[in-house]
Amino acid sequence: MKQNTDVLLETVKTTANNWNEKIIKSGIDFNIISILGMENNERYTHSAFIAELLNPKGRHGQKSLFLDLFLAACEINDFTYKHEGAIMVEVEKHIREITVNMGEETYSSRTYLDIVITNTDSNESIFIENKIWAIDQKYQLERYNKLKPHTLLYLTVDGKEYSTTDKDLTYKIISYEKHIIKWLELCIQAVQSISEKQALTIEMYKDVIEKLTNQSIYKNMSEDIKKDILLNEENFKAAELIFNNYLQIKQDYFFKFKTSFEAAFQTRNFERFSVLGNFNYGIDIDTDEGSIEVYLGIKPAGKEKLNEDEKNMARAEIQNILHEFTPNINSTNYWPIWFNPKQGSLLQNGDLTFKNLNYNQLHELYENTDAHTSEIAEYFISILEKLKNHLNNQ
């Protein structure tokens, strides 16, 4: 079998090298999103860029042009508004804890919406659940369905259906492969004569989507590699063996990272979820399929969710104490302040996506997992120590 895998690897490598030369000549891979390794990042790349285009108040200055083209591309005819000022677009919006009854099970969870488009005059909304490679959370769309009136869009790479037993769940399937590509093409056509720079920016994002959905030149390369695999039974079995072991590498790394991350705090005698004076803190790790996310959140003790005024007051108070750490913070209504790992880490923005790692990065991370998790632990604990010292000196 080793001989078969060696032959297949050499064949595929030759095919890939031939196509990579064509890709280099095309210039399609010289793309700032690809260079920064952000192609598969749902929150900071795709949700952020899509929401910016959809926002009539966005920096593009085209008012509702891109929003109207989106509604047309997705065939949404029942979302109307009288003036652009009534439209509000939000990303990663925390709603509240929502409870659903599914058969004999009652399930509650904090609920975040990837992209929300709201007509503030009518209070009607479009919810976009954005899925690149992450798995669905438990009863995710069923929880969203409790929020009305709304149109719920389930956006995936290839337009797959959402798995549910809820017969009352209503949602519309849209895909990057069909709807987003079509929308971006319409946006490019609309601004080509207005702003060449905007057209090129959207074109660059469209290139990423074509790569993500295996279209254009990448589709041709993929088809040739499929032919290599299907050439004979030996190649097919070798590909299956390689694929299964590739998946095992991913699982091994996630397990090693999580185990090392847990140990990094235990050896420092710090709990990952606890209270410091007037503040709750939580050091969390989320290992959804395809990515690892880590963050430290701080909020007033005893508060599940804060309103906007409470969030701003808590944020200002914590920032005043932890001012030297402010470059790496974000905020939600659940955590008025939450911290990412250091920007120097490969877990930039708290999000490490397995698909983004090249061989050298993955090999280095696997060999030196303890060092990387220790670096993140030291960063988080330095924040908590600063908070602890401030409270002790009051």
C-alpha cells in the first residue's frame, strides 16, 4: 500500500505543480485576503465584508446599491424599506438566551446572529447564518426562528440543507457558490464606471469565493486531480488512506492543543472560570470542526447580559484598569471586554483555522504546542493579575 500511496502522491504533485504555474501566471492568488490567511474565517473575513457591502452607511459610499442587488440576487421580495436611514446592519449580534422545546428535550443557549439587517421602521429583519466549514450549533436555526418577524437565510458554501426535525422551521437556502458569486458580479458591474478601486476590491473578494467554491481555474485543477485518483483502484484506495490519515492529523492536533491549553492554566493554579472581586472572568476554548478559538472575557459579577449603557460603563471601567492591554480587545453584550491572544501568535484574532495552515506552520505548532499555549496562558494571566492587583489596592 505504501508504494501505491507514493505513486499517487507523485502523480497528484505533478498535476498540482502544472496547475500552480498557471495560477501564478493568472495572478489570482496574489490576493491580500489569501496572503493574510483569512480565506476561511467566517467572522472576520466573510461576515465582515458581506455586512460592509450590505450596509447603506458603509464606507463604500454607495448607499443601498449593494443591499438592493443582494435582495435581487437572493430573490427576496418581501423586505421593503422607505428610506436608507431605516436600515441597520450588525455583525455577530448577541440576542439573548433562547429556549426551544424539541420533542421531549428543552434546550437553552446564548444566541448570536452572524449578520442582521434590520428595517428599524417596521422592525423586520433578515438574519444571515453564515457557514463556511463550521458545524451547526445545537438547534441553531430553531432558536433563531423564535425571533420574529424575520427572514432567515442559511448561507453555506454549496447550498446544503439544514438538518432539522422541526416542521415549522422556515428558512431560505443561499450559497456562496451561486448567490454570493452572482451578487458580487452584479456589484462589480454596478460600480465599474463609478469607482475602479471599489470594483477591484470586490473582484478580489470574488476571487476568494471562487477559490472557496472550487470554481474557475481551481475547478479545472480539481477535475484533473479527481481523474488521477479515479485512474485505477489502487489510486482510489491510496487516496482514501491518505484522506483518513489527514483527518486523523487534524483530530490529533485539536486534542493535543486542548489538552495542553487546559494544563497551562492548571500548572499556574488559575481556574478558567471564576470571580475576581467585582468581576467574573472566563477563559474559553472552542474547538469546532476546522478551527480553534480562544479568548478571555471579563464582565461585572452576577450579570448574565448587559444593556448598552451597562456595557459601555463596564467597558470603560475595565479599560481604565487594563489600559495597556486595550489593543487586543473586543466587546459583546455578554462580555463587555474580551481579549484575543497576542497578535504575534498564529492564533491571530483568537481564531486558528486548520485549513489556513501550510505544512510548516502546522508542523511547528504540533511540535511546539505547549510553548504556544503557554504563551497564550501567560498573556491571559498577566491581564488577570493586573486586575487582581488593582482590586487588592483599592
